[in-house]
Amino acid sequence: MTSMPVANREAAPLPVAALMGAMVSIQIGATFAKTLFPQIGAQGTTTLRLVIGALMLIAVLRPWQMRPSRATLPWLVAYGVTLCALNLLFYAALARIPLGVAVALEFSGPLLVATLTSRRASDFAWIALALAGIILLSPFIRSLQPLDPTGVMLALAAGGFWALYIVLAQKAGAELGTRTTAYGMAIAAVLVLPFGVAQTGTGLLAPSILVSALLVGLFSSALPFFLEMVALTRMPARIYGTLTCLEPGLGALAGFLFLHESLTPPQLAGIAAVIVAAAGTALTSKPPVPSPE
């Protein structure tokens, strides 16, 4: 997803509802994706999600109407590579740890970028709170339901690529605008194909799999993209940034309702700490870039 200029006025009910709908849609898409893991694996699911998402965005945005210049092309390719790596890492993490935890840990990326772009002393408090949340979500905290260390590291790595994604999206998006997403998804879809084919082969083309994959593409790409476009053109940036901080909580709720994932009190506290740190950062620093999920 890409950012757009927003009006400097109070958010009306419609854009708030649209943004909340987009965030809920993304988490529902993630739950559908996780149900595909036993059948085609995380890499196979990532492949179908990116390919179907790219086709949907290409159909809507028609990127061929604006071709990238030679100066922008390297940034665009790097953006697509980053988008591919981000999705592979996040889905690999999602196969090992609960959805809410994976989303909260991935938020370390945009939190890092947001705090680095602000020089207020108060930001150190948000950094400390975010770190406390991440520690509570680490496998080193004793718990009746310990987290998989590999899953935690994969989610944090996805957060690192999300941070890189933000920088590259701004570079490529300066020329291409919203079409940046369609180009980036297309590049990522081509790059991810060998991973999906190597893991699943022709199983990716099974009719029953494709139906579920279409739902993943719809809820993870097409629907949230449309709803965010409605929100971004009608909502002040700070309100947008504050509301998107609810994503880890929505991820935990979706995981509980649809995947029957339960979290321990320390893990819930860790997610809450990340949400508060993200909200505080959004209110005191530059506007964040929307999620790529």
C-alpha cells in the first residue's frame, strides 16, 4: 500500500470506518493465509498471495499508463525485492507464532523509522516502551505457551524489511504515486515464484487452493487497498497513524476468533506496549507510511 496526501481536517465517520475496515480486512486475509499453510506451506501461500494481489492491483491501477524513468527504476526494483522478502519472512513467522504477536513484532520496523525521523527527547520513552513490549514477546520470557524463537526472529526480520520498505516506497513513489504498489507487487510476484514452486510445485494450481488464495488476495490486497484510498484522502495524517497502531490488537483478536490462538498475560501486555508506543510515536513524530500487508 502507498501513502497519499491527506487533508488537514478532522476525520469524519466514513474515512474512520474505511480505515478500520481495511485493517480488519488485512487481519482476516492473514487468517485465511494461515489456514493454507498445512496444504501448501508458508512459501506457497506467499507466492499465491503476491501473484493474485499483483494481478488485482494491476487490473485496478493500470501501471503501464505511467512508466518509471531510468532514475526511478533502481529504487522500484529494490522496492519490489523488499516487498518479496517482507512477505516471505512475515508468513514464515506466522507459521510459527500467533498472528497478534507476529504483527506486533513486525511493527518494530515502522516504529524504528518513525523515531529516527523525530528528534524529540520524548521519543526515547516510546522506544523504551516498544523494547519492553518486544522483550515481553520474546522466547526468553518464561510462559506456559513459549514462543518459537525462530518465529520471533523472522517477525523481527520482517519488521526490518518493513522499515526498508518505507524508505524505498518514498523514493519510488515520488514519481509513480499509487502505481508504485502495482509495480512493486508485480516484481515481488515474479521473484517469489521459485520459492513457491520449489515448496509446492503444481499443488499451487489445485482448484480448492486457488479459491482460498483468491480470498487471501481479496482481503489482503484489493479490499484494504480500496478502503485505505477512501481513508487517506479524507483523514488527517496523525489520526491515520494513531488508528493504524491498533493492528497488533486486531491481529490478536482475529487470531483468537478465527484461529483459536490464545495468548498469555505477558504476551498480551507486550502487544499492548507496542500499540501504545506506536500510538505515541504517531502523535509526536512525522506521519508514518501505511502497512504493506
